[in-house]
Amino acid sequence: MNVGVVKPLAACVVLVLGLLSGCATPSRLPPVRDGDRVDLVVTRSAQAEGPAKIRNQDFGHDTGVGASSGIVLGALSGVGCGPWAFVCIPAGMLVGGLTGTVAGAAVGLTGDLSGDKSDQIRERLNRAQRSHDLLEDLRSHVSDRARRHWQLGADPMATVVTVDLQELSLTSTRDERIGLVVRVGVTVTAPSALSRPSTTPTQKPKIYEYASALSALTAWLDENNDLLDTSLRSGSEQIAAQIVSDLALQ
């Protein structure tokens, strides 16, 4: 293969794969000084209400693998165009990527839980939530850690820390292994911003996510198993620790 073609081909493949994988820079929260007044507000977004979503974990993985493989094969097929390789390679990458995506998605769909099993795991989560309120658990853990650094309480001069429960969902795989996902968004509003809300730009929350280890569906459904309660508790504890650690000035 011509070296002059291989180098741009490799560069194109790396660029497209990088675009597929996405590029995200985590947002940073302004720190809060020790001893400051903090008004801690813990809420639940509307999107976190209702039946828990069950996401097929294999679907995203298999779709991404299929797209990546298709792009590489499509690019290699375009090399045979000779002097027209600069046209054939991008076209081959596009076609190959689309074909690979469809093929990967077809494989990934085999990871979907059946309707009956989805209903069972959702009902199990609902029962666990009635005895183990994740929102209250999150409020308790964040408050306990926050009191080590700040004075908590509503005050016009307090910094408002809003902790928003945005998602409580489940993941599944084709071999029926289940995981719990908790996603929380956090914003920090200084007292000066509260006095001039119209001039303060909308703040993008920093997202914190907890994903439990995958375990067999039978273990999640077992009423005598504390796996679900333990996962909910671990999620709220770990997220609370991350939030306060990020905000506290050391």
C-alpha cells in the first residue's frame, strides 16, 4: 500500500473515531470557603419520576464497535481507487460506518430484557424505594458531610447549593446482568447572583454519576437479598462524598 495514502488514511480514521467517541470536558463548581453559610437544596427532577428506565448496555457498546469497524473497513476499501482515493476513502468510511452501526445495533438489541422481566425489576425497585427513599438518603448524606465544612441553613446571604436527582435507572446485558445508575446534577449560586438573577447566566450543572456493579437478575429480584438496598445506599454515599469534596476548600 502506498505510504502517501496510508498516512492520511490513518489520520482520517483516528479523527472520525474520536468524533464518534465524543469529547466532554467536565464542568467545575466554584468552591465554598470553610465556615460559610450554605443553603442546601435537594430536589428531584421531573425526568426522575415515573417508572425507571432500563437501558440495554450492550446496545451502545455493540453499535459503537460496529460503527468503528465499518469505518475502518470502508476506508480500506477506498484505497483501491488509486488517484481518486481522496474521494473514495471518505465515502467508504461513511458507508462502512452506517452499515457497521446497523449491524452492531442488531446485535446489541439481543440484550433487551423481556417485558415481564422488565416489569418485575421495576416493581422490585419501586418497593425498595418505598422503604429506602433515595432522595432523603441523598439529602442526609450530603448534609452530614457538609456540616463538617459549612454552616447549613436558609439565609439571604448563604451560598445556595442545589443537588438535583436527575435519574434513577437500570442497565441490562444480554446475559441478564443488571446494574443501578444514579445521576445527580449540582449547581452553586453565590449570594451576589441571587440578588441579581436577571443578570446571572444560566448555570450548567455538574453531573455526578454512580453505577453499581452488574449482578444477576435473580439476585436483584430476590426479596431476601439486600443487593438493591445496598446499591441505593452506596450510590447516595459516594455521590455525597464527591460533591462535598469538590466544593470544600482545603
